[in-house]
Amino acid sequence: MKIKTYVFDDLKKGIDILKREYGPDTIIIDMKESIHGGSSKMCEISIAIEDPSRPDDDEPKIGRKKAEAIWDSITRQVFEKIGLLESEIITDRLKSYPVALRFLYDKMVKNGFYPRLALSLISEIYIEIGEFSHETSKASFFLKDIIGKKIKINDINGFGHILILGPLGAGKTQTAKKLAVMLSALGKPVSLISYSPTGDKSKNEIWETSEKRGVRFFYTDSIEKIYSFMEKDERQKIIDIPGILDFQRDVFKRLRDVSRIMVFSAGSRDEKIKNYLDLFGDRGIGGVIFTKLDEEYTLGHILSNLILLEQKICCFTTGTDISDIIMPEKEIFYKILLEGNRWRREEVKL
């Protein structure tokens, strides 16, 4: 193989010309803008082509795994430089995959999974099983296995004290109640600490929940009392605090012997989640919980977020019932990818 560089006045037109000249599978190595003839902006496209001066027998052979790795590397570069052509590039690449893999790709994207990640997953399946990827059952099996490896789970049943964090409106108080009731039902002595500087009306509801479910409840409008409760009560504690960022960061730093769990609604997208996590730094986050699954049409973006942000999932919640907790496992991930949102709340028609 050798590298050739061409100059065009239009990027998309240049790619089309090179594909007609060298074929649809032409490997693009690099693309960049350049200045030619004073201030005139042009673009340079570098491609890899076979060297005709080299005998076929001397041409090094590359396996499927290496070929896919090269493609993935090139794809990442292309996506970074020409985001607008992402859809076209993916469409071209999909043509080289078996029908079964294209079917899985379409189902994932339809259910909200990010196209670039979907392409990466089916590429991994193709590397793993090659010609067997023509069989839908085998391809589906490996998809379930791969997604199960990519999304890490942190078992909330093994946690000690839990501090619930997250933005306003994420469903933190409801989540705290659900976790307290779930852990209590498993035979663990649990206390729920709720802080509100303004006397939140949800206090009465939490108190009622604690009485019915056997969860000890502490309520305070004083920050210092949170630490006092932590010291005098020996039960496993779940601490619910308001979504005031500065306050959350202060408690986050002061309570060191707790598992810090971030709660986000299912409608949150990757940029919002990343920005919020960055405010607390990379250390000390035990995992995330996604709430309100029943309010979204699709849920694939949740799995995309978990992979891209490299966060562990503790559980999901859906609905308003105290028992609406879904524990994560690869079967659940697979259903979200291929079956859509089975927890979607049906709208009442008047």
C-alpha cells in the first residue's frame, strides 16, 4: 500500500471523485484544510491505495481484526473532522456488513442508541464471529454479551451509607425512599436522612413511608445535624439532600465514608450528565441511577451515556410506586437496545 494526497476545492465533492476513481471501499487516511494560491482555502484528502509496482505475493495480508481496527481508527478521525458527513459514512460502511448485522444496527438506532456506537458494536461482532454474523441468532447472542461487558454494574446491595446527589428535578427524594424500602425488605436495618432548608412538604410523605415500611427516618433543616445523625445511628443510612449544587459539593467533600450516587432523569443527555459529573471530579462517584424511564419514548441513549462516560449503573427507576426499581443486568440492556422502552407510560386519552 502507499499513500496519495489530492487537493480539492470542496471536501464532499473530493470524496465522491475519489470513490468513483478508486472504488467505494477507498480508505481515507487524513483530511485537512490547506491554503493554496494566496488566501484561497482548499482541502487535502489522503488515501491508501495499492502499490502497482509491488507484486501481489509480496503484499502483506491483514486479518479481519486488523482491518476493522484500521477502519475504526480512520472513522474516528473522519468523525472528528467532518461531523456533517457522519451519516453518509456510516451508510457506506453498513453496506459491507451482513443483513443480520444491519438489522441489529437499525434496531439499536431506532431505540435511541447513538449511531456511531451502534456501528462500533456490530463491527466488534463481525470481528468476533466473522461469517457466522450472517445468522441473526448468533449475532444477537454476541451483541448481548458485548453490551454486557461494556456497561459496568455496581451492585447497590453491597453499599454502605449512600449519599444521593444530582440536579434539581432528577427524582432524588423518590429514589432515596425506594432504595430505603428495597434494602429494608432485604432485611437490612436502614435509616433515611432527609435535609431541607425550607421545610419541604415531602417530609410528611417520607415520614408516612418510613412508618409503613419499617425505615427509621430523620429530618433536619440543619446541615450540622446530618453529621450528628451519621455518628449516633448505627443503621445503614441513605442521605437525601436538595439539588443545590454548592451544598451538594460541600456535603460531598465532608462525608467521606459514604457511597456517592448520582441520580439523573432518563431524559438527561450525555453533555448535561458529563458537565454535572465534572463539577465533582472523577473520584468518589460510586455509580449512577437513571429515573423516570416511563417518561421517555426510547432509552438507548441511556446505554450510550453509560458507555461514553464510563460510569457504572446502580439501578433504574420507573413510575411512582415505591417498588418501581429495576436492577441492571445484560438482559435488561439487550431489551432496551432491541425492544425499546417497555416501561413507557401509556398516555390517557380523553
